[in-house]
Amino acid sequence: MLVADGLNERELQRYAQRVAARWPLDEIIVGGARVDDARGVLPQRERGPEFVVVLVSDGFDGVPWLERVHQAASLWDALEMGAPADVHCYTRAEFERKRETLAVVRWAVERGMRVA
């Protein structure tokens, strides 16, 4: 568990379980400044959001985007994690498009970590 470096891996697992209890998840990717910090990226960089969470599930199909984001974000424990998260919820097809067109999603995919 990397609590000292800003990553509470135990809480990330609990978050994944809370989300998976609502939607069958294909993928959870966590990126952001705290993940970069834990991986030793130089602190002089532009930080951006502390946490970026990308949830991929075809269970989101038919659920309005704001509703899925609101529900998934409400499951994030900012107190335990030390910062709020910028949560993105996509179906597999939406995710494939957004990883190409949305810089923050591409950043999370390229430099983030997958949560099992």
C-alpha cells in the first residue's frame, strides 16, 4: 500500500468493489498527479487533477452520462484518498473514442495504473 506516496491501494480496491457492485466493470484506470508522484515523475511538471479515474463498462449503456458520473464519483472516498477524483464513465465503444480525443483520458491510459 503506497499511502505515503499518495496512493492508498487498499482504498482503490475498495472503490473498485463499490463500483463493481453497481456495474460490471471491464476496466478501471487510475491516473493523475498522485499516480505520477508515486512513480517518481519530477515535481516541477504541471500537476493537473490529483486523480483521474476512468471506468469502462458496457453496463453504462443506456445510463445518461451525468448520472453514471455522479453515481461513480459519489462512491469515491476523497478523505481516504487525500483528494477528489475526476471520474469518467464510458462504455467500451465510448472509451475507444475518448482515449483518442480527450487528453485527460489519454493521459490516464498512458501513465496511469489499472486497478484489478
